Amino acid sequence: MRGVLDLCLLAVVAEEPAYGYEMVQRLAAAGLDAVAEGSIYPALGRLQREGLVESYLVESGGGPARKYYRPTPEGACALAVWSREWGLLAEGVSAVLAGSAHREEGATR
């Protein structure tokens, strides 16, 4: 899940910079509601240490400043590479599953 979460977080902030809770909401809206807010902060810290995202503070109207994240140029490149790799992986998994379903169908006849 770690690599998938990194990919998804980069994709979310590439679309539009966001703060942690907002990222969780966007992931949930996309169908990844199993991702908890507590699980994204270690991933964001790792992405920041690796130079793939950067953070900045934005004053909040009703509380403390929020830390927003956006991809660095290196992060944008990583997102492009990881997206291509994910596409290939997803195609391969789909092919394997389709073959498995085909074999199961033949076995029931």
C-alpha cells in the first residue's frame, strides 16, 4: 500500500495543492475511503524528505495555519513515471485475473 499511497498523494497534490485532511477527503471521494488521516502524514514526510513534495503554510480563518503540500519538479517527474508503471501493473493484473476467470468458467462447464 505504501507505494500506492505515495502515488495517490502525489496525484492529489499535483491536481491542486492541499493540506492533510483535505487529501483524505479527496482520496475518499475517489473511492479510497480506507486511507486514514494518520497514515498520510508519514507518507508526506517521506515524500518531502525525498524532495518530491514541498510544504508551505497558509493562514486559516478559524484556527492555526494549515500546512499545504505541492509537488516539486522532481515530484511531477516521479508522478509521471509511477503513473506509467502503475498502468502497466494494472494491465498485467487485469490480464491475469481475466485468465483466471476464463479458466474458472471452463472448469464449471
